[in-house]
Amino acid sequence: MNNASRGEHAPKAERNNQHLKALFWVHFHRMPFKAIPKMLTVALMTRVAKISHYYPAKGGLSEYYSLHMIMHQRMVDASKEFVAEIGAYVHGYGHDTKNNMAARTIKGVYMGPTDDILEGHRIYDLNTKCEARYAKIKVLPMTDQVIKIIEADARLEGVTELRTYSRRNGELMDNRR
């Protein structure tokens, strides 16, 4: 048995943490933002952890079935799960069908699919700065205005950049683009 020292993780847990951290940075660097609000950071980390269970683990329980399939007893629906990347600019629609002058779509940033069986999507609403859920989305090209809004929201929350510290010596790693 290999016990971890005080203040350290077990080696396997540390590897898992490093794997999730690396996936997070890959997804973050694919976004056009320099900083993102805390709500998007939580959504991105949750999504990265969820996606890592979509593939069978080497030396895991099954050679053919992923942890997601074993636990939920259903296949990953790519048409629902991979509609858009987190951080994509989308319009959400599909709820209001009343005949009035109210807007039927919202502009927002994609936060991922909902966790229920029905098709739905979580969107960071650019007007209310809250999460909204819509049945359908349309992915649109990212605009400079949306980038400025998201970065301004992050600054209001006190987030100017995302930082990573080295686990060995605690020094700030260079994550600038």
C-alpha cells in the first residue's frame, strides 16, 4: 500500500486532478475570452469532469463501456451533448410562443446541455448575467461585443485572468496567450 504524505493527494488522485486541470486549460484556451465569470468557470469545470467519464478508462471496470454508460445505463447522445462548445455565442429559443412583442430568443454564451433526459441547454444570459435554460439553440459566430461583455462581467466579479500555480514549487505558471 502506498500512503500519501500529510498534505498530499494519493498519486492516482493527483494524476486525475492534473488530467482535469489540463482538460480545463485546453477548453479555456479555445475560448476567445481572456477572463470568464465565475459561473462560466464552474460550468466549464463541471463539463470537463463529466466529459472525462464518456470514454472507457484504460485498466478500468470495462474495456468497452465507459463509466457514464455503466452508471447511467444509457449511451452518450452526441446530438444533445455536443451541439456546441462551452463559451460559444448562441441564441436560445423554444419556450415562448405567445403572440406579443416580447423577444422570443435570448443572446448568451453556451454553458452545456441540461442534465435531464429531455433536450435542453444551459445559457449564460448576457442581459441578466444569470443562467437560462432553453429547449433549442442556434450557434452564431462570436462577436467582439460579446467578448467585451463577458470580460466586463468577469472584471465586475474581480476576475482579471485565470491563474495556475505549479504544484511542485507554487510558482505562477505563464498561461498568457
